[in-house]
Amino acid sequence: MLPSFEALQLSPALQSVVHELGYTQPTPIQLEAIPALLAGRDLIAQSQTGSGKTAAFALPILQGIDLERRELQALVICPTRELSAQVSREVRKLGRTHSGLQVVELVGGQPARPQRDSLERGAQIAIGTPGRILDLLERSFMNPDAIKTVVLDEADRMLDMGFGDDVHEIMSYLQDERQTALFSATYPDRIEAMSREIQRDVLRIEITSSEDDLADIQQLKLCFGYEDKILALCWALQSHPHESALVFCNQKATVREITKALRDGDISADRFDGDLEQFDRNQVLARFRNHSVRVLIATDVAGRGLDVEGLDLVINYDLPEQPEIYVHRIGRTGRAGATGVAISMIESANDRSMQDIEEFTGRTIEVLDHSESKNSELDQLLQQLAKAPKMETILILGGRKDKIRKGDILGALTGDAGGLSSQEIGKIEVQDKLSYVAVSHDVITDAVSRLNAGRIKGKRFRVRHVGS
């Protein structure tokens, strides 16, 4: 089943407009960026022109606008007047059922007075070029106090055109508590440097194309025929050793079925689908990133932005019907010079979707010999897979807004009160109000006890072990 806009948690009004405009399925950039932006994340989205990126940020902006408030709430910065006009048209088109919505273009080469008047009347969204925006800010014609979302469209081009200083100056006028998104076709060092200065807890989304080099990924297809599909999945997991594996399904019901089967067999597994509340999504992702969960079963919609260091194995339990999504799925392994394995499960060697994928990627995918699986029993495979994860996860009920930094948590755990060695501590994630810490399986009880009894940066915080 193809991903739909209904699955992206957009409002009924926006879903209606999307359908009226003839959009059937979200593009890969929309599939990734829309849920992340709705969740309030800062992000860098790398995708080519024509990938649907304008709707990817316009729809979340429109959903977050309070139409009762006649003040500027979102700002989109573009490198050129032409792009500003294009984005403005798209935003107005997508927001046409938003009664009272006011969108203003702030660009040079046109009289400033009408733009100032629109701001004074209470436009909620401004789209424009750096020079004119900065001019209006410096002359106090633009009140930035209520801006909660900022998008830099074609950020790489903006820097190429010499607007870097203007962008930094604009950011200095805005509130620290804001959401900032960079959309860029490329990811040069200058984009990374800008991100470090103006963003926090950044989610990076990279939409790959069929031409991208997937040489570091061994691609295999497993034809399970009429066998038990879950048994075939377990055989694939067992025959390809991994510390972390990501299993993609097309349906939430399938995700729940597989998760239950694995967990009933004492496998370190968890699910990640659209039925989870945001807090639970964040917690599951944190545990998977820090290797407290070995197997994650996910849908495409929920699996947005999954960026896990050292992801060994990706399995397509269900094939996506769009080859572009296949490339994006398997591209989560074999990153940063590491090697990875991607296994796609198909019922027939003549599977049409697999043929489309091979044609799209320009390569024939090797058939995985699984003759040994025919002699396997599910209980036996589950016993072999029942390996405890290396790390466990601690949840601290305090975060960035409590002035906590990673170093403060590391110090609390390794200092006199904590008593742990740095080798026993893994990934530390500090979010706004919560923090997640990976510690060695052998010291989890002691670490939780010591943190609850001690202090972090002179304050006491509630701490607990996050189990499966």
C-alpha cells in the first residue's frame, strides 16, 4: 500500500486541498519532512529541485498558523525574487481554505511601502529575499517576536550568492525558541557550518536518487514462496549477524504482528508506526539509536528521518511500490564508509515491484540462497536470535530547558557520585525537557540508583530505566 497524505497527520482542511490539487501520494521529501516539521524538529533537508520540497515545508507551516493572531508567525527566506514568488503562490494555493490567512512577499526591486502595510495589517507568513527582510527588520517595520518557524529555501544557493552574512543578521533578530529548517540541493561544508550556528538538535534528511552510489550496500532478494513469512524473516535476521536491524512494512497491522512474534520469542525488538504517541516515538527512536533495541519494525511514514549510526541490516518485509522509496529505505545502511546489507522479501521470483526496482536502480539484485531455512523451526531461530542488546537506556526528566548539557550528564555518571567509567556510557541525547543516556547492560541498575540519589548540575532530577 502506497503512503498517503492522510497518514502524515495533516488537518482535514489541508488533506482536502491536497486531494483537490490532485496530489495522490507524498514524494519522498514530503514523506520525511512533513512529520518531522509537525513534530517541531529543526532539520536539514537535502533534495533536488522538483522533489516537492515547497509543499514539504508549506503544509506544516500552514497547519501551525494561528489564524486568530494577526502577527507574523512564519518566515521563508529565498535567494531570489523568482523563487519567493513561486513559494508564495504555492503557500497561498495550499492555504486557500484558511480563512483570514495573509501571506506577504518581501522582496527587493519592488516598492517597500505595500510590503510594510501588509506587515502592519497582520500577515501571518512572510516569504522573501534576505536583503529586503533585513532592511525591514533594521528599520523596525517588521516585528519578529512571534515568528516560531523559519525556513531557508535553497540554502546552498543563498550562500553561493553571498547572502550568508545577511542570513546570520536576520537570525539575530529572531527568538531563540524557534524551529529552523534548511532545504538544500547539496550539502557543502558551509551549510554544515551554518547549521551549527543557527539550529539545534538537527535532523538531517537526505533524499537519494537512483544514480546515487549504493556500492557499500549488499542488496539481496529472498524469495520465500509459500513458506511462513515470519520464519523466513527470522532466518534472514539470524543468517546476517547484526547489532541493529531495521525492518520495513507497509501496514501498521503487519508491524504489530511481527513485533509481537519477535518479542514473544525474547528478541530485543520494538515497533515504530503512526499509532504511537510522539513521546513514545521519541523514546523508541532514542533506544534504537543508542543500540538498546536491536530490531526495529517500522512503516515508511513513522520511519521518517531514521538516522542510526552503525545500522547493519535493512529488511524490506514488504516491498514499497515506488522504487524511489526502496532506494531511500536501503540507503539507511552502508553510510559513512561502512558496509551494510539490504534484504528484500518477495513471494515470487517474477515479482513486478522487484523488477521495477531493478530497472530503476540499473542493477540486478542477487538472489539469496535460503535452502537451509527449509529445515529451520521458528522456535529454534528465535532462541538463536535472543541476544541481549549491548546497551540499556536511562530516561532523565530534564533537558536543554533545564540548562543540562551532555557534559553535565557524563560528569554525573563518571564522577565520584556516579562511579562509572566512560567506556560504560554510550550515546547521550539531550532534548528540550528530557534526556536519554545509553549505559552498559551490566551497570543499568547501579546507574539509575546513583543518578536518582545524586545531582546533575546541582539539581535533582527523576531518573528511570526505559525497558522494552
